[in-house]
Amino acid sequence: MGATRKIGVAAAMVTVLAGGGLAFAQAGQEADAEAQMPTPAASSTGTNYGNDAGIQPIAFPHAIHARDNQIDCAYCHFSAERSVSAGIPPVSTCIGCHGPGKVQVQSEQGQEQVAMVLEYWNNEETIPWVRIHKVADHVKFPHMRHINAGLDCTQCHGPVQEMGVLQQPDDAWGDGKMGWCISCHVENDASRDCTVCHY
Amino acid sequence: MSADMSSGIKRRDFLKVVGVGGAGAALTGCSTESAEKLLPYVVPPEDITPGVATWYTSTCGDCTAGCGIWVRTREGRAVKVEGNPNHPVSEGALCQRGHASLQHLYSPDRFTGPMQRVNGELQPISWDEAEVLLAQQIQGAAGNVLFIGGSMGPTMADLVDQFLASVGGSRVEWDGLAEAPLREATRIAFGSDVVPHYDFESADFIVSFGADFIETWISPVAYQRGFARATGVDAEGNKGEFVYVGPRLNLTGQNADEWVPIPAGGEAAIALGMASVIAGRNGNAGPYAQILQAYSPEAAAEATGLEAATIRELADRFQNSPSLAVGPGVAGQHRNATAANLAIHILNSVAGNVGTRVRLVENAQSAASRPYGEVEAAIRSMASGGVGVVMVHGTNPAHGLPPAAGFDEAFAGVPFKVSFASEPDETAAMADLILPDRHFLEAWGDASPRPGVYSLQQPAMEAVPHFDSKQTGDVLLSVAARAGSPVGPATTYDHLRNRWQALHQSVGAAEDFDAWWRGALKEGVVNVPVPATEEPAALRQPDAALIFDQPAFDGDGEFVLMVYPSSRFGDGRHANSAWMQELPDPVSKIAWHGWVEIHPAAAERLGVEKGDVVSVTSPHGSVDLPVFTYPGIRDDTVAIQMGMGRENSGRYANGNGVNAMTLLPAEAEQPSGGLVHLATRVSVVPTGDVYRLATIEGSDDQSKRGIAPAAYIGSLGQSEEEGYAEEGGYEKKPLEEMQMLGGFGAVQVDGKAKDWPLPGTDRGDYADPETPRWAMAIDLDKCTGCSACIVACQSENNVAFVGEDQLRMGRDLAWIRLERYYETVDASHAGTLDVRHLPMLCQHCNNAPCEPVCPVVAAYHTPDGLNGQVYNRCVGTRYCANNCPYKVRVYNWYSYADVPEPLNWQYNPDVTIRNTGIMEKCSFCVQRIREVQNKAVVEGRAIADGEVVPACQQSCPAEAIVFGNIRDTSSRVAELVENERTYRVLDKLINTQPAVHYLKKVTFHEAEDGTH
Amino acid sequence: MATATDANLTEAQRRGALAHPDVELHEEVNRDILKMLSAPGKGWWFLFFLAASGVALMFGSWGWQIYRGIGVSGLSSPVGWGAYITTFVFWVGIAHSGTLISAILFLFRAPWRQSIYRMAEAMTVFGVMTAGLFPLIHVGRVWHAYWLIPYPNARYLWPNFRSPLVWDVFAVTTYFTVSSVFFYLGMIPDMAAARDKATGFRRKLYRFISMGWRGTDRQWHHFGKAYLFLAALATPLVLSVHSVVSWDFAMSIVPGWHATVFAPYFVAGAIFSGVAMVITLAVPIRKVFGLEAYLTTKHFDAMAKLVMLTSMIVFYAYLTEFFMAWYSGEPPEKQMFWNRLFGHYWWATWIMLLCNGLVPMMLWFKRVRHSIPALFAITIFINIGMWFERFVIIVTSLSHEFAPFAWGVYRPSLTEMGIVIGSFGWFSFWFLLFIRLLPPVAIAELKEVIPPQMRRKSGGHDGHDAVPATAPAGD
Amino acid sequence: MSQSGILASYDYLDSTVDAVEELRKSGFDEVVTYSSYPEHHLEDALGYGQSPVRVWTLVGGLTGTATGFGFTAWSSMDWPLIVGGKPVLSMPAYVVIAFEMTILFGALATVLGMFINSRLPNVTPAVVYDPEFSAGRYGVFVPATGTDLDRARDILRKHDPVETREGAHA
């Protein structure tokens, strides 16, 4: 397809530009994060708690859970296989492992974070996670269809298992815009009918 | 520019309470910048999966019909109400008021918490303080407590009675739709003090003496379904007949095959005249034989101005088929209403319908039927200072009673006045203490709508957090305890369980109570078998003096005034609902404002036209209203709808129309004690003002276009060619001639709709036979025009309301427009009647004129045959709407979806909310199609026929709508498309090839097909 | 004094001499025309202030509409197109006279075009500039209007080339581009002339615009060819543009729109309204700038005859529409046209019929054609009538379509009227700037038809002699 | 590229034509004339043939046609969507686009061709240019040096010029 090539060139240019911008923005954010969140630096295992942990109430390290401990995504994001929504784990899921007398976290930073989770649990409060991955409201993304088609979570969400605090993958991975969705749909011969996603 | 639209949906506030996911999908840009919070549960409820709807059964509390409902909740919010398919009353359907109950649940006008009136101003107080205060007042009142309630479920009524027994007081019931004369007549005739239950389905000949069983009468959903099954033409071409006898055609009357326009109050004479003919043959009149001799058809003819032969002929037909007579309902409650009801009972009895189609088992219908007489006594008691504390719950007598009743003055004089209203109303405006009740979707309760049906009402969601409400039952129990006279259970829930434990024992269920209870909650209803037929009750000697003659009317005006219940507001209780206000009245097609119905001939006499404001004056009051000229009313009668003219209600109700009750005397009919509604004459004087009515009606004339043609019953089953020739009038027209010249592609217009090739298949488009082809069939012989589908659609598809000013400009957003055309309606002669109702929705044309004109392909055809509308691609040129011959595309002239919090909680998260400048229209509920498809794919199976049900079909009480895959030859819709009555609107003229097929209405007379 | 009987004059010059009997010298032309570019008087400033107020009104109203939503217009269902599209078509129609006069009359060598064509072309450019705003004003989400333009995007989305609106985008932008180029091209020599007379800022401006035009033989040679080919291209274009605009309607199925007669009908209407507008504008300009020598009765007479001819074509199209509706036998068509004449908007229809059909018939009389005030009055009526023609076509048809239950009426709102009235200010704003900054009469082309100065007088009479192509130098 | 030579300005057309013709007879082929309007007598005297601008017009127009059809057809097939039951490739509808593109490309190419052929824009200030050329005078420039210059001067002066000037022409 001619457009693919054209857009590929355009995308490459945009990527170069965006890459620079992103680096710049990241640097700024890092400074912000330091100002807001005194706690996490790098854990003893070398896992980064994330350079923008500041926006999340808890610096949840996906890398430790998904990579180091090989926990399946769907263990916590429990409804991805049967619902349009993947589901954000309830606090009880965290407590299932990190509750008193259960898995002990080694690092000091980690212990601090777990203590915060326990505080939410004891106060019967929900953790106000900040949404990172979001399609526009006029787009319907049924998770179950994509899981059912054999897609890996990382194909859209990026290498989450390498991340500390969740962040969007850079635009080289995918910008989350419509062209990106379409490219994948075309490649996989999935429907390009508009009302598959927009209604 | 579009980012502001999401501000109407405050996800965060909501998610704090219940969970995760979108509380509504707004059409925002692709920004991920906003720091949106995801708030998971602390502990997830077992039955909630994010993104998947959870359904709860309950019972609709909006009227006394007791329809079983399913409440669809998403992440803990109730977003839609549907009929419970397993419930014998609703059988899956629901009326427009039931759908709109969500508008009251999320009404922004609800009281935010308990309030006390201090120096005339309402001040918030805590529940504790409020209960203590009430307890003190009750102790001080020394047993002089008055509880004015609406019609309540059995458990609630029992709880209130226990409370009053404990603290010392009495209860009266006021319901503006009370059928007291019917109940009294039933007692007199058969000795059963009940409102009977009517079985329409098994009748072949139905006579209504004014009963509006499609809009409001007793149990409209069940009766409408029964009616549609009885009178819809079946596969063998059999069709039940329906004759309407009365001075004004309500929606029920518009669905009649024949209209006998008798003067107001003449129904007893006709019923007795018919009964006398039948009794003269079979001698079934029992103790009424003498009376029937006096009321011969000739006498009835003389009294009503009809021909005696007409009455005899009606009697013949009534006797010769399984028949049913009903009426006259609230609108017909005149000074001899008990007698009129008794006359109809006599007619049913002599024709042998009692015990079969008229059922008199104890507690036959839960319909409100307490007499106004009791309220009258309570008012006297309040006025005389005999009441220390008055509590008002579930009713609004300050608006619903005629001013002459003196309720306001008497109520104001009571030392301590409590209102349990959850939304402001005229009675609460006078109360000292307001203890807002829960909405029924947040509360426990039950109903027993008819023999053997026990229906549970359970909270479908946590109480809406904006409002600090408490279920009145709980308040009463708590207050009783604080007042030192506790009643047994601690909560309403306990009380309900206790009572149901007794039911559990009486039905002799095999399981233990807890299991049975859980099952009942899951099903929503417990059915106890009752005998299919009962021993026909014999007519008893009347124990009251009754006059069957025409009643007296006050005053000497030119017109008799009918005050009839509204199919949108009931007696006014549903008025503060933008959905109900915006829904065009099924008869007048007017929204928001009130009107007075006048026959065109009378209007000509008065020199007024539609929209001219007239002053309607009775001896009891006077109101100014714009005229709606209506050929379906006698020219000596005018009619005004109840339920409007609210002054102290919420923002949507206040100031719309006038309160018709102000024209009525405060008089109890004897012997039933029911409030008279049809009791006064009025004079009508033009004021010279003009009011621009908000109406969706352009023209009531089909203008020779054959939009809603009809088929004569005698022509059914004849050759197909003939059947087709009758339709339209466009056959063998230029289109085909041009095709013969080779000017068009292989589009075939002749023959059956289903044989027409799908456009594009010859070119290889839509080639995959596995891809479904969605289509719809609407049986106009069943459709009654009740408009429930419109509100169901509004609820499902986040269709916004626009308000009166916008609607007046023609900017209503409803995706379904119920068109109403007159073919033959003429009050000057009795006989054939032909009103056509046609739900007009997007026809999903295969050759859609709207699609090619869109410059950005926002309108296009999906592979599964839908006319897709991609909101986010729409630029708003409105070209598609111009080019839509059906005018079903509606446009967001403003951001109508920005509604006051928490009305936005109702939004369906599966449907994008449309911003300003976007065209929208019926999507065939594509979100439901996709949901089923997603499910089927994940489960690795095909979609079954009937699995995809759009909201309109789901809601339709008349079962007129069928949706499905037309490519699947065994599907119901494919079968219906084969029907000889099937046609497609305007298709022959403009070759649009719609996916919506209509089945012609069937008439008993040679029908005007609307094309000449 | 040149006379038309001079045997040695070219045909064009002979006709030109007839058209401008009072213009003798080429220098006079320069002087008279460039005089118009001098410092404006009070009257101009007053008009300019009025026009600028109109611009403010238009953009203020539009801004309000964007802020609040398209709902501030009176548009509704079923009449989703109203005053905006009416005004769009009106201005596109106005825009037709310019290219018509400059291109078609150029090809036909009409002798009276030179004095007016520059003004008419300016009208075209500003007319399209005004018209082009209206689709933008009209759409509900103007911030997405660029989606109608095919530009490469990451979503792989293209406009729908089957939609007449996309045709319209192409036709109108092409028309704007080509007519601007045509306008500009013809102006280059005149800008050079202005440059050579101007000082200061204006000199810089004109130098920039004239791009170093010297008037060499080579330049004139290619200029002439290019102008001819542009005229040849612009001629089908001008016919196509209003045809495409008419197809916005004719390609739909709306009764009252769906008619094959629409393309010629609209083109004739556009010429009709355009020429009328030229007259409306030329009358005051002639008066104010004293151009009686250049805009003579002959010019007005010729234009009036064109107006009369197109008026009859347009009126014939009206009758055709009514006849076809009746002849079709289709109830929706028949009733729509009945409604047009006697329904809710009967007054608009009758304004249209009177102004466009009846009033121009006065032009049969030579006295009327030669009376400048009468022409001015008649063309004002025509302008009004042609606005209402589009209003009638659009609004009456939409208000009375296929579904009787959805019939409705439309009342323009104040905001809408503000924009429509403001658009006249917007047009006048540019036009007033134009007559002060650019030569409103084509200098070079006028000279072409004014006999050149000759050294050798032809014997005896007071005229110029021919140039004997091979004559030896004498004197 | 500037040439030096001699410029004469005349008030009368016949004098100018005479001068040009005499110059050409005398072997001056590169005579440049100035006038304030397209004067075909001068063009005739200089002996011009067909302008190559017409080729530009043709090529531009054909390119436009091809672009119009090609682009519409390609973009329809790129994401085939069915509208109104019409074929995805609805060529009749694309005729309009192709036509408009033909005109647009043709017109722009014509102007471009004219600019290139006329050596426009020409921003080098000309020494030998008289502002009166744009008002009504005619000019004749002869590029010449040395004895040629003298010859040319003689011929030009013979025809009664308003003035003659020597200098460079851009």
C-alpha cells in the first residue's frame, strides 16, 4: 500500500522529532518527580521504580512482578480475557501476596511502598491509580477480542515487564493513534470496518 | 474544542464509590494528558466484572402495575431498566415511564439530605436529629398521627400500618389514578372488593368504554401485550376486533377498528343496551333483568344519539365471539361512574366473560383504588385540628387534588408536617421536615400485582451518593424505636424477609428459605399457580342505589371537559423527568407544554387554530392553554391532560402546562367515593395569544405517499401480485422502465423484498455469506404507538434531551419518531376509524441516500448491512440529513449531552456521547451487536437468532419489532419479510432498499392505502 | 478624435473607438485610471468604516457561533441548510461575472469588456473569498473542516470523492486559484504602470507585485498567449463551477433539488446575478471617480442586454421546474412545488419570481437600458431576487420533503443574519481596498483598443493615420 | 546577464515601427521594444513565431487529468468503503475531480510557462528603462557596442526619438 510507505517516512521523521522532544520532557519530569517523591531511587535488585513515579500513588514496579517473579498479566488484570476492560486489580489482590505474614519485600524502598498499600487496605480506601493507557472515548477497544486473537499484552502496552512504574512506551513502539491500530489490523487481516471500534 | 465535553461526566466522583471503567464514553480527543484516576475496589464484589454489565431483577415502583424489571448496571451504576422476561406482568417489556424511572433516580433536583424548615427556609439536618425531632413530635401528638400515602407494596403498607398502630395514628391513601368506582362496582356486582384482572389475549372482540389500557389503565404493559396478541393478525389471517366507545379517542381509542363517539357519560346506556339484547337471548341477567328491560337498545340510542341497530349489531358481535368489555377508567369517572362500571360488569357477565377474561380472585390487581372520600375525611380532620403530625409519602395531594378540596389550607394548619418526598413537590414545599426516601431502584420492597404473582424489589445499586437518602420504612422503624413504641424488625429488609418467610411456607417450596429467597431475588418473582379459569361469579342483587343515566355536569359552558391521565406523567408524579417531558404525547405529539384538545369543527366555530391560546373556564376555575385541534374528540367535548402545571417540582416539570385539576369540583362520586373527573362543562374563549407548541408533527396527512398503507383483511391470503399491487401506487413506474433501458444495474424491484439481491453482491461486495445482514421487521398491525421504544432507545443510546425551545425549532434528538397519520377520523360519524402509527427510525437503506453525500465518509455502509455513522469523523455538514428521505437523522446543534450531575450517571458507557456539531441516528444498537459478537467469538460459537435484541424491540409491549440476520433464512426476521403484508417505506419511489421492513396494518374495511 | 470609420484601424480598435469616443491618448488612460489610486476621500473612509463594521459583525457572530455551537443559527431539522448555504451560492453566483466577462467575452472579442473586466474580476476573487467562508461557517465542527481536503494522514483516511461537497471543495478552490491567477496576470502590466508613477510605500508594493515587468516585446508575446490559454481554461471552469454547486442539490434526492435542469439553470442564474452585481458596483464607481469616458452607456447597454437574456433563461428554468413537477406525477414533487408557491414560504417564491422574472423585462426598453439610475435600481432588485432564489430552492425544498410527519419550518436567527449581512461588509472591505490599491480599470487592455498615436497625420482630418507596415521613413 | 546598448524612446507608434524595421534591415536582430500595451505591430516587426506557453498548458492539463483520476481511484481502493450501494470505484463521480484538476494544473502550468518564457520575475534594476514606457511611450533598445552602437544610434535618431540613452539592459 502506497500510503503505508508514505506514512512510514512521515512517521520516521516524526519519531526523530518526537524522540528529541520526549527526551527533553523526560528530563523535566525527572526533576519534578524528585521534588515530589523523596523515596524511590533504584532498588537493590537494580529495578528502577520509574522516573515518573510521582504521578502514581504507589511506585508499583511492573518489572519485579512481571519479569523477576514471572507473574502473568491476567493474574492481576483479571478481566482482560472476558471483558472489554482489562481491569485494575482491587487492593485485595495486592494484599493477597503482600498481606501480613506473606511475601516479604527485600528492598527498603519496596517495604515503604508495601507499607503504603497496607495503609490503603487498613483504611479501606482504594488506591487512586493514574491512568496511563487510554484510548479516546469514541474508541472501543475490546480486550477480550485481542487476547482471543493471540495478541500479547506488550504488543500494545509496550515492554511493561521492563518498566518500573508504568509508562507509555515511546512512539517508536507505537503512538497509540489510529494509524497504528489500522496498520496492525491490516497486517493481521482484521476488520477495518469503522463501526468495529467507533460507535 | 471537544475536550470540554467530558466535563459532563465526572468519572472520578463516581468511581470513588464503585470501581473501575468508563462512566460514559465521551467523544473527546485523543489526549491522554488529563490525570484521570482509576479507582479499583478495595475488595471486588463477586458479581462485577469491569466492562461487563451486571443485571439485577427488581420490580418497577413507578405505578401500581408491578412490572418485573431487570436493571442493567455498569460498574455499580444503574444505566438501563428493562422488562423482566420471566415476569408474568411485563414479560420483558416495559412502558416509557418505567424506562424514565432512571431520570428520577438521578434527578439533579432530589433533596440532598434530610431538611428542616426553619423560618420558612429549608435547612439541612442530620438523620439523627431529624429522627429525634420526628419522634418527639409524634410523642407530642398523642396518637393523632396522619399518614397520607400513595399506593404502596404490600410489605411497605404493612410496615406503615404496624408503625401507625404502634405510635397511634391512621393512614389514608391518595392516588390520582385510583379506580375506586370500578372496585365498588365489582363489589356490588360480584361481592369481591377488588379491581378485576382482565385477560385481553383470549378475547376476539374487545369493547372499551373509554378505558385507556395502552397508556395508563391498571396494567398497561400487560394489557397492551394481551391486546396486541388478540388483535394482531395471525398467520391464518385471524384478527381480533376492537370497538372503542367514548367521547374522546385516547391512544387506546386510536388503535380501535371502530369508534362509537358517544356523548360523555353515555357508556352505561350503551353497555346496558347491549346487555339487554344479549340477556334477552340467554336470560343471564340475574337480578338485573328488570333494569335491562328499561335500558333497551332503543332507550340507549335515544340517550346517546346512536342508531339502535348499531347497538344491536355490537351486541351480536359481543355475544358471538370471546369478548371483553372494559372501561371507562379515570378519565370517565363521572358522577355515575360506579353505575357505568357496573353496567360494563353486567355486559361482561351476560356474555359469559366473568371468570375467564374478567378475573375476580382476591387481590386481583394491585391497582390503586382507595376512594377520595377517605382523603376528604382526612382533610376535614386536619382542618379541625384533629391531627398533630401529618406524614406524606409517595403522593402529592397538594398538586393532585382540586383546590376546592381545601387540602392546602388544612395541611398548612397541621402543627408538624413531614414529607418523605425524594424530589421536591408541592406538598413537600409546605412540609416542616423532609426525610427524602430512596428511589425504588435503591430500595427494598415487593409487589403483588395480580393473583399468584409475588414480585421482589431489590436495590440495583448503592444509593446515589449525591443524595443522603434513607428508605422510609427504615426511618419509620427507627422513629418508632426513638418514640418509645418500637415495631418488630430493625429494617425494612428484615421486615420484607419476615413476610416472605410466611410466603415461603405457604407455597410449600422444597428448598430452605435462604436458597428460595436467593432464587426469588435472582428471578425477581415467585409465581404461585392459580386456576386458569375460576368459577364465574354470579351477579348479586345491588346493595346501593345506582343511576345508570347520563350524569349531571356543572356549569353551562358549551363543552364537556375531560381530564385524563397522562401516558407520560400519570397523575403528575413522573413530571420532573426530562425524558417524559421531551417525549411527544402519543396522541397530540406535543412535548413539554400543555394543550387543550378541541375538535376542528369546534375550533372553527370558535375561530381558533392549533396553537391559539384559549381560556378554559369551568365553575371551579379557569386556565389558559393553547389549542390542539384533534379530530378524535367529539365537537361538544374538550380534554386536558393531568399531571402538568407543576409549580414546586424540579427544573424539568415546573411551569409546563397547567394543572387540569383546578377546573374540577372536589366531589366524591357515590357510592364509591372516587374523585369525579368528568363532571363539569367549560366555556372556551380565545385570548388572542398564540403559543408556539413544541411538536414533532409536521403533517398528519400521508399526502399520497403510502408511508403507512393498510391492507383490508379480506384481501389477505390472495395472490401475492395483488397484494403488492395494492401497496404504494408506484409500481410499474419509471424506475423499472429505466431498468429495462439498461440505465440501472441489476437492482430488482419487483417481487418479494427478500428476493432482492443485496446491493453490491453482483460486484462482489458483501460476498461473505457468513457475515450477517442485519434487518428489522415492524408489524404495524401490532404497534399501538405507545412510544415506549423511544424512551428505551433514549436510555440505551445516550440520546440527549434538548428542552422545549430547541424542540420547538425541530431539534429533538429522538432516534425513533412515532409518526401518526389519520386516514379516517371523524367525530361526526360513527364507524370505521383508521389512525396509522408508524415508528420511523433509520431504515439502514442498502442504497442509502445519506451515504454518498457525506464528504468525509462518516456515513457509510458496514459489511454487516448497517448504515454506520462514525461520530468522530463527522464534520457536521448536515448533507446526509437533507438527503435522508425518512428524516431520521438528528443533529447536535449544541452539546446537549452536558446534563446536570448526576443525570450523567445514567449514560451507557458502551455508547459514545455526542458533542456539538455531530450527526447521529439509530445505529440498530450496534453496541449490542458488537457485544454479542465479541462474546460469541471468544466463546467460539455462532450468534443465535434472537440473541441480538435492540432496545426498542426489547421494550416493545406489543411485540411489534423483530430484529435479526436476514441472511439466515430461518431467522424470525427473514420469515416476517416473506409476509404478504411486508413493504418498505418509499422504496418503490426512490429505490432506497431499506433494511427495515414494515408489515401493513390490517383493517376491517377497504383501507385507504394513503397513496391517493 | 478617432472615428470608427478609419479603414486602417484594427477591428478591436474601431470598436474601442466606438465604446470610448472621449478617450484620445494613452497617457490619458494612465492619468485617469491611476488617479483613482490617490489618497482616498471622506466618502471612501465612510464606506470603508461601514465595511469594516460588517467584517467585525460577521466574525463576531461567527466566533459566537463557534463558541456556543451551530445551534445559535436558526437551522433545524428538517431544514439543515439555510441562510448560510443560500449566501454561499449567492456569492459564488456573484463571482461568476468576473471570469465570464474576462474570459468568455475575451474569447468572443466583445468590444465592451475592457473597461469593466478588472472590476468584475476583482468581484470574482472577493466573491469567492466571501463564498468560501460560508461552508466553513455552515459546518458544525469547523475545526475539523480540513478533513474535506485530501491530505496524507496517519489514519489512512481520505475524503469521499463521490460526495458533491468534495466536488464543490475542488471546484471552488480551483476557481479561486485560477481566477486569482487570471486576475493577477492581467494586472501585472498595470502594476508596472502604477509602479512607474508611484512613490514611497506604494512604489515598493507595486514593484513587488509587478515583478519587474518592463513591457518588452518578449513579455507581451508570452503574456498574450498565456492570457489566451487561461481564458480558454477559465471558460469551461466558470461553467463547471456553478454546475458543481448546482449538483450539491441536484445530486441529492430532495424533491425540488433533484432536477437535471439545475446545472444550466444555476450557470445562467450566476451570470445573471453576477452581471447585475457588476452594474450595481460600476454605477457608483463611475460616478465617484468620474469614469464616464470609460464606462459609457454602451457598456451598460450591453450588460443590460446580457442581464435580460439570462433573466429569461432563469425564468424559463423556473417554469421548467414547475412543469416537470407537475408532469412527473409524483406526489412529493408536485406537493413540494405547490408548497413553494403557496406554502409557508410563498412570499420568498414570489419575491424571486418578480425580481428575477418580471423586473428585468423592463430592460426591453432602450430608455431604461440607457438610464443609469434605472439600471442601478433594477440590479438591486435582481440581487435581492437572486438571494431569494437560492433561499427558495434550499429552504422550501427541505421543509417539505418525503416524510410529511417531519415537515417543518425554518427561521433564520439573529446570529445568522449578522453573518449574512456581515458578508457584504467583508466583500466590500476587499473591494474598497482594491479600488484604492489596484487599478480598477485595465490600463493596458484599454490602450489596446484606443488607436495609438501616430506621427503622420492622415490628410486633412483630425485623426490618426494608419501605420503603413512597409512605409519608408518620411518627414 | 546584462547587455550594453542604446535605448531610444518615441511618442509615436509609426516612428517606433519604422525604427525597428530599419534596425532589423540593418542586421540588428536582438532589438528589444517596450510598449505599455501589447502592440502587435511591434511583434510583427520583430517577427515572433508561436509561443511555447501552449505546450505548458497542454502538459499541465493532462497531468491534472491523470492526477484527478488516479488519486480518486487510488484513495477509494486504499480503504474500500461502500456508500449508498454504489461501486467502490465510482469513476463517473471522479470525472468532476479530474476535470477540476485538469483546469487547475493547466492554469498553473500556463502561468509558470509564461513566467519562465518572459523571464519573470525580473528584479534586477534596469538602467536603460524609461517609466514613460508604461504610460504611453514606445521604447527601442539595441544591444550594441563600438561601431554597431554608432550605426544603431544613427538609425534610432533618424526616427525622431524623444530621447536616446546609452547604458545596460538587464
